[in-house]
Amino acid sequence: MDLILSIYEIPVINILLKIIVILVPLLLTVAYFTYIERKVIGYMQARIGPNRVGPRGWLQPIADAMKLMFKEIIFPTNANKVLFIVAPTIAISTALAAWAVVPFGAELVLADLNIALLYILAMTSIGVYGVILAGWSSNSKYAMMSTLRTAAQVVSYEIAMGFALVGVVMASRSLNIGEIVAGQGGTGIWGWYMWPLLPLFVIYFVSGVAETNRAPFDVAEGESEIVAGFHVEYSGILFAIFFLAEYANMILISIMAALLFMGGWLSPFESVEFLSLGSSFLAGSSIVWLLAKTAIFMFLFLWFRATFPRYRYDQIMRLGWKVFIPITIVWIYVVGIMYYAKVAPWFV
Amino acid sequence: METFVFYLFSAFMVMSALMVITVHNPVRAAFFLVLTFFSSAAVWLLLEAEFLAVILIIVYVGAVMVLFLFVVMMLDINIAELKRGFVKNLPLAVIVAIAMFTMIYFVVSGEHFSVEHFAPPARHTADYSNISELGQVLYTEYVFAFEIAAVILLVGIVAAISLTLRRRPNTRHQKIEDQVAVKSEDRLRVVKVEPRQRKYEVGK
């Protein structure tokens, strides 16, 4: 027992163990997120969804993963082989690296950076290189078109997303996610930043949907127009890695929305007198609240996909540049005014 | 350890910067430029300039280089064509390169930038915030320089857009506000159809 404890004290092993503790549940969530997606969209479209593998289809994601792992990787003619393999590597490594700074509780964080928010923004903006490299190295027309679409779309929505986060930083006066969550505490549900920053909150999440290339902003994949976009030439495990990266990014956007705008691990009933007596479970902050809030946004991703038809390319550009960016700039001024007017309970 | 990391990333930076100008394929050159930015961000991190390092990645790697690649990928560049003028222009290129290097040498060398003129950067404690430090200086001491830079950038944006904007009055545009403001009466007409007697029998 002492030996195990002393091994745990070695810094490298300690950090590696923490990384495993974050990544294994994340990858399991990704696997079952795909299952839930198929089930939810199935029920929304009056179908049943996967129900053959295992009881109620619970083993479906595992079967899918096994299938993809054992499939052959096909390299297109004249494809740039090195970059063809590097592309999914970049996609997955940036998608997972961003999770290093995500806090799961007041003390539960792997790397407590004071620029955590910027770090996440940087990681998500590098992620687009996976798509660009994949499209370019496949030596395929459809993949190339998808690359051009994605590059334009992600750069456009990154600006709106960045401005939305500026509002959060102004309200909390910190780039550390733990401090941002702490700034929303004290008054229960009304203390959350989603109320004073409501337009920014909506814009953040919609930009997040656009950044992850999910419906209705999935012109990058656009299966009815350009087959499957940037990963049309990918097969087997390389395709699975792109899939994994996309879903990890969706969960990241969801948990960030929960942390920045909905008080993270804080309970919505914090200030309700009769619940907080004796620090009951409902009034205390815990990781359960964070995961529940994240699940709401994850469900929204699926709901969007089942509901909205795909935007046309010019409509995407118009929404990003002519609607979102002006609204965010105006609202940054409003936040500044609220800050000086000391609007309670957020700006005190 | 720190020296090792510094030399590792510096070596990466110099190598990839060299590759940018020696590699034939322009798309690959752009990717090497991305690697150069990355390594310089890592070197800045060693200097405890974490804000600048992350901003370098967000702005240059995440936005500028993506647009760069966007343009480079669309170009149809014939490499044989590019190589043809190499020998002819070599003397001129050498002269320009020598002139540039002498100028850089005079500016950077000895009296201005050598190591003796600067105290080694002080170590900061963990609660030191690079961002608030930068913000203090940027919005007090250098506020006018900062604002002028912003105005110049704005002028650049306006100029670039007005130079490339082509007005084509004959094209048909979608008017979003009209579409949003549309009501069901504008598109839908409910017609009352009177039932009529058949004029002839079926089957005759």
C-alpha cells in the first residue's frame, strides 16, 4: 500500500493518472453520446434507432468502434500520406488537449491556468487545421471544397465566439474558469451570467455549434452536396478519430457553456433558505450539477440536428458577420454600462 | 531543463523558418510557417509572457494562417514556371539580401540589442498576472499609440473591402428582412370553391 502511494507521489505518474481519470470517462461519454444521438434522433423522427446489439442496443457504440478499428485504411491515389495521417492526429490532440484546463469542481482541475479561457480558445482554433489538412491531403475535389467552406466558417464564427467570451471576462474580471464560476455564486440561479449576458450566451452556444460543424451549420460535411466533406476519403480508424474529435469538441462546448454562463458546479437552489439548511444535497455545489447542465447543452446539439434544415453558405456568412458580431459588440458596451452602474447581483 | 526546452523550440523555429522558404510546395511552406509560430509561442511561454504566447496562437495560427492557406490552396501555382527566372534574377537577389542583412546587423548588433544591455528577466511568483500588467500599461501610458493602431487597422479593413467590393446591381439578392417580415396572407390565398354538378355521367 505504501509503495502504491509513493508511486502516486511521483509528479509524472500523478499527472498521467489525472489525465486518465479525465480522458477515460470522456471517451466513454463520446461513445455513448453517439448511441444517444441515434436514439434521440430516431425517436424524434418516429423510428426506434439502434436496438440490435446487446439489450436495447447498448453495445452498439462498442460494435461500431470494433468495426472501424478492424477496417482497412485506404489511401487515395497521389494523396500526401504523411499529412493524411497527421490531419486526424491534430484533430484529436487539440480536442483532447483543451480538456486539460476544464475544471469539474472548485478543486477538481488538472491545470489551473490563469489564462484558461484563452487556452481553450486557442486549442479550438487550432482544431480547424485537422479539417484543412485532411481536405487538402486527400487529393479529392469534395474534400477540398469542404476545406474551403470550413476555413471560412470557423474563422467567421471564432470572432463572434471570442467577443461573447469578452463579455464573460468583463463580468467576472478573470480568465480563470474557476474564478468565473465563483463569480456567479451566492444568489443561486439569478447569479448566473446567462441573465445579464443573455445575447452573448445564445451567440456563444450557436457559434459553438457552428465551430464544431454540427447541423444546421454542417456545410463542411453536407452529405447531400459534397458526400461527406473533408473526411470523404477516410476509412477505418482514421475516420473514427475524426468522429471522436468532433464529439469531444461538442462536449467541450457544452461544458464550457455550463461553466461560463450557467454557474458550473453551483447549485441553482443556493439561496433557497429551506433547502440550504444543514447543507443538503440540492443546495450544495457538486459535480452532479455541472454534468446535468452539460447534458442539457449536449441534448440541444442533438435536438438542433433533428429539427433544423442545413443553412446555405451565404446565410451562414450573413448570420456570423452581419448579425452575431454587431450584437456582441453592442452588448459589450451594455456590459460596461452595467459594470459602472453596479447592477446587482452580478456587478458588485 | 529550461535551457533544453529553449534550445529545442529555438531549433524547431529556425528549422521550420528555413523550410518555409526552401520547400517547393506553397501549401507545405504555409504549414511550416504555422510550426514556426508555434515554436515562437513556446519560447514566449518560457519568458513568462503567457498572454502573448496564447494570443499569437489564436490570432496568427488560428486566424491569419487559416486565411493564408485558404488563398494558397486556391492558387494554381506552376513550380516549373516559378523556377525559370531563378538564374536570371540571382545577382539582384543576392544584392538585396546583402543589403537587408547589413541593415539588420546594424540595428540588432552590439549597442542596441546585445545581452549586456538588459538585466536578466526577473522571476515572478505564481499569482503574477501578465494580462493585468499589460492592460495597465496599454490603457494608461500607451493609450494613444494603442488607439491609433486600432484606427489604422480599421482604415485598413475599410480600404481592403472598398477596393475589392464589386457592385453588381443586376444580380438578384435575397432580401432577408422581407423574408422575415412576410406574413401568411402574403403567400397564402384561401379560395372558396363552390361545389358543382357533374355535367356528364361517369363511364359514358
